[in-house]
Amino acid sequence: MKSKYLIAIFVVSISFYVSQFTNAEETLNLDQCISLALKNNHLYESQRQEFRASRARVRQAAAFPQPEIAFDWDLQTKLFKPSGESYLGINQLIEFPGRRSLRKKIAGQESAGTGCEMDLVRLEIIYDVKCSFYQLLLNREIQKYAKENLEMANDVLTIATEKYQGGDVAKLEVLRAKVEVARARNQLEVALNQVKLACAQLNFLLARDQTQSLHIQGELRGPLIEFSLPNLLAQAQASHPELKKAQLAIKKESLVKKQGFLSFLPDVALGVSRHRILGEPNTWDVALSFQVPLFFWQKINGEIAEADANLAAAQERYKHQELAIALDVENAFYNATSLKNQVEFFEKDVLDEAQQVYQMSLISFQEGKTGSIELLEARRSLADLKQSYAESLFSYQAALAELEKSLGTTLAGGIPGTK
């Protein structure tokens, strides 16, 4: 009996540890966040279902006309009183060759356009996830700087208190240091709240509970990439879903115009029926009919004129979209290049110098050569520069995401169009 209890306790313990392990929060990188968003995002799922519906419409467009079975009682002396003569037959509409396949092609172009819309939603989600991901990294970096700032402010307060107790400085220096500690503590509180807001935003994009804890891993500082604008423009021309959608619209309207011309050619209706007269041999009746486009200038010419106008509109829309996308790529290119130069400027000339100035001010304050004002200014300048550097890194990553969105594609391992 005792061994059974021990086994039961062992099983419960193992189950507890397994559950603790499986319930542990997974640390997500950027690619995992994007995969989760595309898997769980409700807007993207809605667009995917619309694409499925468009594929179903292609099958509908390719369907053959349904046959009709007809039963006819002739020469009834009273309503619903069968006579000795009746017809039982089947009628089938036979479309002019090429009309059904053309209708299927038109629906196929529309479906492909819906697929391009799904790609556009995908690009937008990827862009939003990247910006939110790096925003969370930025806010955590600012939180780290705020914590360092508070620690430095406390150090200054400690030094000022010791110097005041030793009679080296006035009490005003201690009061100034206390004010800076309170300000740094408030900045840290604000930074913590900003981290929580960024977590909620990223959780929203991942279709998770916005209050759920979120652990991510990544770096704001990525490789600084050299770009080639002609290559970027060529990449956008070849791959942007908006241009593909516009091209599909042109093809579709061309097919619709061709469909209008096919309307001049008639479909054929074929009917075969069994003719029965009481007391006489059964016979067969065959009927063949087709439409005569006698008043073609009314409906058919109108359809062709409408398709022709829609085709011209689609062509103009494509030209406009082509110019708009080229402008977006160019703007994103110059923005990313400018931010890259800004990051390099911080790293080469500013950060080390600001750190040295602060260290010199700290030594001078400790030796009594300068007051707390100079030290506090040096500390504040260093903290501001570190935050500005982190914000530049975030802006650069956001600019890369904007560049990819303007290109209409994302490539693993780098940005398309780079040297």
C-alpha cells in the first residue's frame, strides 16, 4: 500500500513539473512574432477566407448550364385534367465554343486580384509587427537607461551628502541632487508604463490577450546596409502586389471586352422530347433554337463600350500606381539612408565623447573643482544622448520595414535591392 502512495506522489510531482515547464512563457524572436501574427490575426484570416470564396467562384463560372426536364399535357378540357396527349423531354443550353472558358478566365483574374489583396494585408501585418517589436525593444532600452540614470543620480546624491557632511559644499547641492533623484525615479516609472503599452500593442497584433506577459529577444542594433535605388525600384516593379493587382485588372477587362464581342455569337438550345398520343404510336420531337442579335446596338454594344472604358481606366490606374510605388520606394530609400548616417554619427563621434565628459565632470565634482550643476548637466546630456541613439536605431529599423513594405516583399537574410 505504501509503495502505491509513493508512486502516486511521484506521478503527481512529475505532472506538476511538466505542467510548469509547458506553461512557461516562450521567448519569441521577430520571425516567431511574424509567424504568430499571420497565423492568428483575424484580419488576415478574413482576407484568406475571401480568397477561398473567390476560388469557389472560379468553379462556379466554369460550370455547364443545367439541363431542364419538361413534362407537358396538351389539350386539357379542364385544368389539371390529363388528356390523351403529353410530352416528356429534356432541354439543354449549349453555349458557343469559348464562352465558358472565357468566363472562367475572368473569374480567375478576379480571384488572383483577391490573392494580391491578401498579400497586401500580409505586408501590412508584417510591417506593424516589426514596428511594434522594435518599439518594445526601444522602450526596454529606455527603461534600462532610466534605471542607469536613477543609479547615477543616487550616486551624485551620495557624493553630495558626504561632501555636505564634510563641510565642502552647501546644503543647496544636496537639495539639487535630491530633485534629480526624484526626476529620475519619475522617468523610470514612465518608462515602465511605456514598456507595458508596447507589450499590449504587440499582443494585440499577435491576437493574444493584451494583458498576457510577453517575452521577446532581439537587438535594436542590426547591420547597416548600403542600398542601390535602381535595384530597389526594379524589385518593386517586379514584386509589388498592388502592381500585380493592377495588371490583373487590365487582363480581366480585356477578357470582359472579348466576352462582349462573343455576345454576337448565339448559344444554341437543344430540346428532345417523347410525344405520346393515346391510341397512337409514340414519336420523338426535336427542337433547336438560338438567339438572333437583332437589336445588338442596345445591350451588346453597351457591354462592349462599358468594358472598353473599364479597360482604359484600369490602364490609367496601373500607370498611377506604378508612379506612386516608385515614389514610396524612393522616399523609404532616402529615409533609411539618412537614418543609417545618423546612427553612424552617434557611434563614431557622440556617444564616447559624452561618456568621457560625464566621467571628467564626476571626477571634478569629487575633487571639488566643479559644483553639482555641471555634473548633473553632464549626466543628463549623457542620458539624453543614449536615448536619442536608441531612438535612431528604432527609426532605422522602422525605415527598413517601411522600405520592405514599399517594395512589396520581404526576403530572409536581408533587404531586396541591397548591394
